[in-house]
Amino acid sequence: MEPTYCDGDILLVEGLPYINISDIGVFVVNGDGYVKEYGGDRVKEVRKMEKIATLLISSYLAWLIADIKCKIHLKRIDRMNNEFMDKLRKVHDEFFYNINQKGKP
């Protein structure tokens, strides 16, 4: 059976101040990103196979989402293009603007 998200998939995530139970999110542990389902006091694997799925996140995205919970909002992106990078820069700029204004995302 195929996993929900495969190694090498590119996922666009949005940083949120909270995440609800059963939401799928990206969780950063020791610098590694994991796509999991949030279960309240635990996270569940989002795979149909036993092996744990890890998402290798570029350092740019890892910095953007470090130490906050993120919910996946968009489908897989098969290739990066200029429009995607423009959106990513906008999210990045808004994120850090909010931190500078409020002290928290």
C-alpha cells in the first residue's frame, strides 16, 4: 500500500498558533520534520504502512515552521515554480512581520 505522503513529495504548510485533534501537521523534532496526525497527547502516523514517514524539509521551510505546529492546507506540489516561490516568500515575510510586531506567530 502506498503512503499518504511519499518521501520526496513537496508539501506547502501554513503555520498556525494551534492545531486541532485529527488535523494533519508537520512536527519538527531535533531539526527533522514529520508529517503526522495530531492526536491530542500523541501524534499518529499518516501512512498505510508501518514504516514511519519523514518529510525532509528544506532549511528555508524548516526555519519557517520551527517550534510551531503546522497544518497542511494544499495538495502536493509536483514541481516548484516562480508562482510557488513568490507565495512562499510572501508567507515567510508575513510570518516574520507578525513575530516582530507581536513577539509570536
